[in-house]
Amino acid sequence: MNVFTRLYGKIIYGISKIISWIFDGLILVIGTIVELVLGIAKGFLALIGMGGCLLFFLLMSPLGWIILLNPVVILTILFFIIVPILGTKFVSYLKYSKYMVTEYLFDYANYLINGEKTKYGSFREYGNRYQRMEEERRREEYRRKQEQQEKQWEEWFRQQQQHQNSQWSQGGFGGWSYGYTGQNGQQGFNNFGQDFRKKYEKSCDLLGVAYKADKYEIKLAYRKKAKEYHPDLNKSPDATASFQKINHAYEFLNDDNIERYKRGQ
């Protein structure tokens, strides 16, 4: 690498830094605007909720219709609906574009300065890499949430079992119980039991298996559904989303959760 090539590489590196700062600034500004609009919208909805029936009857009155049909009011409502949706999507697109452009330029500058080969040969390949990284991040985030939820459910089942044992010792009976109170006077983990059963049965419905299906039936159903909705085989617009839902359902219907569901019957 001669002096002029390294100098050119440093110029490219400097341009890359400037582009990165511009993207960061846009992301910060637009993200702040979206958060501000969402905060105002949530506050307004909370205010409406406090008004209750009185506000409902007011809006249903002739005066309420006049207010709602006012162009300024309509535009304001549309603003608070559209800005968060489009703003969030635009921020995601800016993050994608920033990674694609700056990583390509940084690697190219490094090649000119130090002679190291670039990882990819085009902007699109860097964009594809970013999408894979984001998908991996979403899977990891889902996995962490799932682990946390399963720990909560396991604690609910432990206390539920203690409660059932107490009922048996007093001549009662077991089964799913949602309304008992723990020793500390707080409501026992009733929501977790309801949520677990609903999610389990919804996962079974997604795979098309009976609620009492064993792990082998679930595995066969998953393979069939995964093949049907795999994005490489199914070109429908919602194939990817359906495929992800099927994967999440199969991950949830693991051996531990099958056993937990059976214990609750």
C-alpha cells in the first residue's frame, strides 16, 4: 500500500465517521420525538380513562360529534397515531442503513490503510448481515423472556402444589386453583397459572395438536407446519411471521411444560 492509498483510506474513514454521527443524530432526534408523542398519547388516554362514562356520554352527544369531526381534532388524532408507527419504522430503517453504509466504508478504509480484506463485497451483504444479527438478537431476547416466565410459572406450580397438598390434608381436592391467598396476605400466583394454560393451549392450536398430545405428536406436527410455512418454500407475505409463531409454539411445548400442563389437569 503506497502513501496515496493510505491517505485515501483515511479520508474514507473520516467520511465514515461523519456519516455515522449524522445517522446517530437522526436516530436520536426521531427516537426522542416518537417517545415524546407516545408519552403525550398515553397521558391523554389515561385522562380519558379517568373520565369514564361521563366522557363517553359527552363524546356521544351532538357537541361531542362536533368536536370529533373538527378537522384540527381529526388531524391531531391522526398525528398521534401515525407518528409513533412511522417514526418507529423509520428509526429501524435508519439503524439498518447506518450499519450497512458505515460498516462497508469502515472495512473498505481499513483495507486501504492496512491491506486487510473486507468482510463483504457490497452494501447489500452488510445489510443482510445486519438483518441476521437483528434476528439473532430478537431470538435471544425471546429466549431470555421465556426463561424468566418459565421460572415464574415454576414458582406458581410449586406454590400451587403446596396449596393442593394442604387441601388434601383438610379433606379437599386438587386441580387448577386460581384464587388462594399466600402466607404474606397477597394473592397467590393466579395470573401465572391462567397465562400458562392459555399459552399452552394456544401453542397446541397453532401446531394443530390436541392439548393432551405427547412430545412425539407435537414434534411431528411441528415438522409438518414448519415445512408448510418455511419462507424458502412458502412465498406468501405472512409466511415468515407464521413460521416464527410456529417456532415459538414448538419451543414453548417442551418436555417441562408438557409435564406442568398435565400436572394441572
